[in-house]
Amino acid sequence: MKSNSTRSMTDHCSEPSQTNRPKKWFSDFRFILLLMAMPLLISVCNPAADSGDQKWVLIWEDHFEGNTLDSTKWTLISTSPERWERASDWNRHMIADERVYKVENGHLYLTGINNPGIPDDPRPFLTGGVDSKGKFHFLYGKAEIRAKKECAQGAWPALWMMPEESVYGGWPHSGEIDIMEHLNFDSVIHHTVHTRYTNVLKNTREPRRGIGNIVADVTEWNIYGLEWYPDTLIWTLNGEETFRYPRVEGLDPEMIQWPYDQSFYFILSQQLGGSWVGKINPDHLPTNMIIDYVKVYQLKE
């Protein structure tokens, strides 16, 4: 767009030939009009000058360069084998082992595998995940995660956020924000919030607590986004809004409909199995979720 607009300006702003030179008064008048129109012309020739994204300032990012995970930003998630059957569906197979994660060619790979026979680990499957708890968290802004994945029966990768301090109490009272979840070989992704209001008091329709029919080819690169304001959460897919969850005024504070006034951190996790996604097909493993980058922006002061 920029190069085409520039060529057009050059064609139309070239100096007229001597044989067709306009009279001086007309030339002066045209010059004045050009000065008045200059801001618009600059905007056309440089779309970024009028872009809505100009209000955002990048404050944190990771492009997963090199061949090691940046431990100043991320911690590997691990669940003790002794308690795996009592753990939550999402983390029961988590292990801090190089067989389920790697940083390579500017990407983070989080993998689900069949247990290759790790001693004293009875879990049939193992998965990789990272979180930024205690290392990076933020309140309000825009998050963008560029990722793609492989599909498998029983695979349940997620890009999500949890509260750093849980000021309203344990889950779900202090909230959870699921930026993207995908199941099996589905052609759709899910956006969801979890709160006391939605999970305990069962207010899931006014407003809707999530959506699960956003069509996406998850095997291709997509940018999964979240814009977080004091009164609204807005999900995006490749820059286009897909869902929003608003703060509802006038409710009893004990309902905790909006716990999203505290800092949250990231969780990036390749998950396998559970009551939602169903049984795991071991023949479909290994399977990867691949992260290109994570970026966080905040509004200009």
C-alpha cells in the first residue's frame, strides 16, 4: 500500500511541462490547496501515521531467539509424578524435561509425547508448558501471541492468563482468561473467562462467558490477541475482533463478576486428555504447539 501510494503521488505532483504551464494565479491557488491537503496526503502515503495501533506502546516481548528458554521470562511447568492422578486435567502430564520443549529457529516448541519410560514416572503421557508467574505480569494492555499447532486426538493446547496474586481468592474467584484453546482436530477455537460469577454462580449468558465457534486453521500461523481495558476484554484473531466480555455495573461486589482489575501472567501449555477434550490417541503423538512470539503493549499515557 505504501509503495503504490507513493508512486501515485509522484505521478500527480510532477512539475508541469513548459508548453502547458498554468497561469501564475492558478499555480499559486493550486499550491495553497496542496498545503491544505498535505496532512491527508501524508496519511494516504503512510498508513501507519493514522493507524489505530499507534496508541499502543510495546512493553515486553519474547521472540524465542537462540536455543535456550529465557529463564528471566519463563518457568517450565512441572507436576510431581506422585500426584499426577490428583492434578487438574491441564497440568497432570506436565514435566520440565527437554523431550517436551525446545527453543529452535526462533520458535518455542511445546510437545505432547508418549512417556518413553522415564524412571519413577507412571504417567502414560508427558507434556510441556511454561508460565511467566513471578517474572512478568501486567494490568491492562494488549497481548499478541503468534502460534500454530499440530493436531491430535486428545490434544488441548492453550494460551491463557492467570492472576499473579489472586486477590479475590483461589480459582475461579480471582479469574482466568483463556485467549485461545483448541481441541483435537476441530476447525474452531475457544475464548473463555472463568470467574466466581460464571463458574460458581452460573451466570454464563448475561453476558456470555465465552465463545467456541471461531473458525481458524490452527495449523497455520495465527496471531491470537487480547485487548484488556478496565471495563472490557476483547479477543482478536489476526487483528479482527472475535469476542468481548464486558464489566457489568451495579452488581453485588460479592458476585465478583469482574476480577480483572489485578495483574495477570501468561501460561503457554500443550495439554493432553481430560474430561473436555476426551481420550488421547497415542498413535497421534508426538504433537507440537509452536510459538513464534509473545508481545505485550500498553496504551500511551
